[in-house]
Amino acid sequence: MKFKVMIPVDFTPVSAKAIELLAFLQDKTPLETHLVHVIQVNQAEWAGSNEASENIDHKALQKREQEAVEKFQNLKQHVDFSFTSQILYGGLTTELARYAESNQIDLVIMGTKGATGLLEKISGSEAQQLVRHAQIPVISIHEFASISPIQHILWVADFKEKQQQNPATNTVIKLQQLFGAKIHLLQILAESDKKKEANFKSNMERFAQAMQLQDSELYLKHDYKVPQGVRNFNQETEMDLVVIGTHDRNSFSKIFYGSVAETLINRCIRPLLTYHIK
């Protein structure tokens, strides 16, 4: 069975970052690749089709659709892999999440410019929004992130969760096996946690055993904040893929408490795989 990958595209250099990583994955396993472009329309005015939507600017929408068709045709002439192209209408993240679920996509890969300041706190980047909605792993690649074959995977967590293998975490293990990569388990600690290092290490060892991880190493690092600690470790060790779980939170708590995973989406210097912790 082919591994199903979805790449959201807006035909900019940023979305092309995902295709760079896809090329390495194609060398390792057969893929069923879906390239999806969303034409954003007002949901209140959209009736399911251009013809049925009375309050839509039909000519403008037809023009945008034709431009997308032509760009897909041009893309097919410049890539060395086959793909299914799809044009969707509606809200960007909701339509992408719906498509991924209905087509049983295994992994989403997307480029992102990130978001900063107030925008990050209130709405976030498109990649952040998709991570919130999609129930499958998402690899987000910042426009300035370095991409290379996956030889070292950095898995960041608190390792207290009683996570058993599930489709999301199985994807991480599958990527490790495909690339023959080494997994580095990392927990960022506060200075006040130094006396508890033995307990944290035991949690990490139990996690590795429960997940049946092969070729893995454990690291405990002290830093002021988790995102900064991850970036510092990444710069020191040159990981190829960072993995982190994210808890579901409502929008209100996100504004005030934020999310480590979503902060990393905006600032990670390597491709970042996020998955939902149940």
C-alpha cells in the first residue's frame, strides 16, 4: 500500500519547500501524492459550486480556477513525479483538513512563512491553523529552514504521557525505518528540575520501551524556555527533522498560554513534524 502524502500549494516558493522534502521521501518508498490548492471563498456565500452560488463573483472565481489549472499543468512539466491535483473552495484550513480525512492521507507536508507578534498570538500562521484542525501528522517547513535527507530525528516531549503506538506516532517510526535514521529523545528542563533528572530519564526510558524505539538516544537539557532549548540543541547537533506532540486547546487558552509546537512552527530551523496527543 502506498504512503499517502498531501501537499497544500499556493504556487509560491514557500509551498515548493514541501516538494524538496518530498523528493527525499520518494527515494525511500512508493507514494500517492496529492497536491491541493484552496481557493478561499466566503463560506456564507458559497453553495457548493460556482453556478449555485448566487452572491459570488463568477467571472473572478472562474479566472482564479483557470489560473490554478494552468499552474498545475506547468508544475507537472517541471517535476519528476506523478501527483493528483485538486482545487478546493472554502476556508483554507477546514477544506485541507476535510480533504486529508476523506482521502485517508497519512502525512501532510507544507511550507510556511510563519507568523509573528500579535498575529501569532491571535490567529497564527496557516501551518499552525492546519495543525489545530488536522488529526494526522503535519510536517511544516519554514521558508528559511534547511532540508536534508532524514538521518537524525529529534523527538521533543515531556514523556509523561502514556502514549501507545497510534497512526500519528507510527508515522514517526515509519520515517525512521525508511531513512535508517537515529532518534534523539529530548526533554528541556528548568534549572529547578536538576534534582529530578533521574526521574525524568526513567520516564524517557519507559517511553522508548513502550514505543519500541530502535537506535535512540536520550538527552536532558536545561534552558529558559522549551522553544529556545530546542533551537539551541538543533543548532548544536544539526537534526534533520524535529518531532513534537501538541495538545488540543481551545482558542481562548491559546491566546494566553500559547503552544510550544506552534511556536516552533514559526521559528524552527528544520522541518517540524507535529501530531496530536490524545
